[in-house]
Amino acid sequence: MPSKVYSAAVVGVEAFEVEIEVHAGWGNADKIAVVGLPDTAVKESKDRVTSAICNSALRWPSGKRITINLAPADVRKEGPSFDLPIALGMLKLEENNRLPDLEPFCLIGELALSGQLRPVKGVLSIALEAKRRNRRILIVPIHNAPEAAVVEGVDVYGVCSLSEVVQFLRGEKVLEPVRSTSGWTNAVHTEQELDFSEVKGQQHVKRAVEVAAAGGHNLLCIGPPGSGKSMIAKRIPSILPPLTIREAIETTKVHSICGLLNGQYRFVTNRPFRSPHHTISDAGLLGGTGQPTPGEVSLAHNGVLFLDELPEFHRSTLEVMRQPLEDGKVTISRAAGSLTFPSEFMLVAAMNPCPCGHYGDLRRECRCAPAQVQKYRNRLSGPLMDRIDIHVEVPAMELKDLTGTSLEEASASIRERVTRARFVQLKRFSEQSKVTCNARMTPRLLRKYCALDPESMELLKEAVTNLSLSARAYDRILKVSRTIADLVGAPKIQIDHLAEAVQYRALDRSLW
């Protein structure tokens, strides 16, 4: 009878169970065949496994033909994480190893030739799949154990070597399961090093940033070099509300699959901030390559994606962001199939008003020809600008602001107001599992929660007509108005809330 061992593999950000069957029969002696759509790393596992077994002073049925089947056979298996379960499947065929029934176990891990276990990617997703499949015990490399232990309902054991796993299974060594206190429940939410108290002046820009953070709205800052656009953008994570447990798990799954977790960074407890260079490719931003992996938009999931010098990005790269900006997810299609990655991020972008950066500056003369200015602005399409809720001008700093001694408001105070507004939104959308903030409202929710009185509706109609706004911009104004009302605790949108939201679209008229 073949032995059976259970493991799991990751496709996209989710895992699926893999049943590993190992059979020893007659045929070409000492030949090991791996079947079930393995990639090169899986095929090479037989060499790592046999060396690890020999160097661990363990016995396996040598002299026979070993067949290893990875089921389901129609799904491609990738990576070295099957080394440990394959090794145990081979060892279980040798009766002298005295191994118990392995059905309650889920095992993953890469083996070194010495028998030591090396960490693998995607352990959090695998732990969630083990729980769903009712595999009560999960054995992983010791460096992956704190990450997997976040999942309740599964006993996670971290091991260092193949021989230690065998001793544990035989009952010769006692191991204590790793508890979730190593993960989320005892995680320290580190304070951000950057603080808004360090930003002098620019009060109206800070107000726009607060509104954007409170509703999860996309933000574009336009101003000359040195006006503080990047400085402000880098401090936005310091005013965002803490991650919920669900958001933290979602974010950690993406970072785990990309191999960004290590001994010190085992679980994502702060909202991510990603700032790719403008030379990034489409695949780097959205994800892709031959075997699709998450890109920057997914690594920024539940956090901030900051694009500095927005017009310098390739236009095709910017245009592919339309789907994640609209749907909160990105779908990558390849010949082998399609994968969907989460990408609910807050886009923060910064740009100069012209190539030299001084167009409209009353103190410094712009050196750009009108054709150059127009060409520079045309790098950003209308559909992309429509998907950015708030446009704010960032003027050059005055000397009196830079040298002033007045105290600026700290991030903690702003974060308190933002968190309070987000709590109102979470309560409002409690029945909508996929809507957590105003920026994600659907048309049905807009009609329900963004009703306007006649006076406000007249103002909005006038703004749409005078600014030539699209239907999408119309919706964005309503969403921002709802957020402004939430910041002051107003149950309904009032005309002053709407007026403030409209002025955040003024750049539609002045620049485009």
C-alpha cells in the first residue's frame, strides 16, 4: 500500500491541499519518479530528500522503484516546500521507522542535504488551508512557525531538521506548539518615525490629506520642487488607522508569498507604504512574469502606494492601474491560467505642474514652452485623473513658514480623527463585507448614504457643468463629501461639505 502525506501549495494568494502518495514497487532499482505536474524544483526534491535521509541516519526502501504522486495531478506544483512531506512519505514505507498515521498532519518545508529545514514562502495561506481541511497539526520550519501560529484552531510545530520531525512523530521528543502570542495578538504596532509635526505650514494640504486618509481616497499633489509633496506623502501612514485582524492577515499573506517576511518581520502590523521608482515595468507594478507573483499594487494592499513624479512613469504602466483602482483587485492572465491578487490601496501621487516645475509660480519664471507644458500634462489621461478623488495644489513654502516657531499638529491627533471617521464607516457598511470605507462605495450605497438636499444638488450640478466633470468625477465628489461629513460627525451631507469636496476637483479646470 502506498503511504499518504498531506501538504499544501499556493496559487495566487490562496493555498490548496496536495495529497502526496509514495509507492515502492518492482522495476528499475533506486529510480525515483515524481509525477503530478511538478516543476523543476519539485522534480529535484528526490535528490535533496535522499541525501537528507541518508545524512539523518534514517532508512528508506532503497533498491526499489519509488513513485511519488502529487494530487490533484492537473494543477502545477512549484517550489521546494514538498521536500519534507515527500521524505516522510518515503520513510513511512520502511516499517522500522515506526511512524504513525499522518492523516491529521499537514507538513511543509525545504530540506538541505544535511537534513536541516529551511523556511518557505506562503506559510500563512497554507495554515489557513490546513484549518479549512481539518488538519489539526501543522509542521513547518522553525522560522515559519510564528507566522503560521496566527491561525487559531491548528497546532503549529516548528522544527529544525528531518530527524527532529521523525523523533517527534515517534514520541521520542516532546515539542510544544507555537502559540499566536508570537504573532498578531501580541504584536507591537510600532510608531512611525515620520510625523506631521515636522511639516511646516501647508495647512490646506494637510487638510486634504486628512480627508483622503479618513475615506481611503486617492490623492494627487501638484506643486513645484521642494514644496513638500514627498515629505507629506511619506507621513500619510502615520495618520492611518491600525490594521484590523482581517486586513493584517490579508496583507501578511501577500508579503509571505513574496518572501518579504523574516525572523524579525513575521507579521504585518502596520499599513504598508510602497514607493516604486518611475522606471518600474507593468509586471513590476501589477505583478506577472511567467509564473505570476504579486506586484507593487498588491504589496500596498490595505496601505499606501506612492508614485512620485507621476508623469515620468510610462503611460502604459499608469493605464494598467485602472482595474485595481476601480475594483480593488488585479487579474493577471497567462497561458497557464488567470490569477487574482488583492489591491485595495490608497493611491498617493505627486507631480510638478510642468517639466521645470515652476509653471504658475509667481516668484520663479517657468522656462518651459507652452507645447512642452501641454505634452507633459498629456502624459496623464483623463480616465486616470477621474479615478483620483482629490487634487490639491502644494505651493512653494514661504520663508516665514520655514523659520516659524509655531507648533504643528502631531500625527497622533490627526490619526485620532481619521480613526473615528473610519469607525463610523465600518459601522455604516457592516452588512457589506467588501466595503470598508467611503472610497469603495458602490452606486447603490451612494444613493443610500449620499443623498443631497435641493440647495446642495444645485451646487453640484453647477460644478459638473462649469468644470465639465465626468460621471465618475461626480461620484467621487459625493464620496469625498460623505467623508468630510463623517469627520465632523454629521449624519447628512451639508452644502459646506459638498463645497469643500468640489474645490478638490478644481484642477480639472485649471490644468486639464
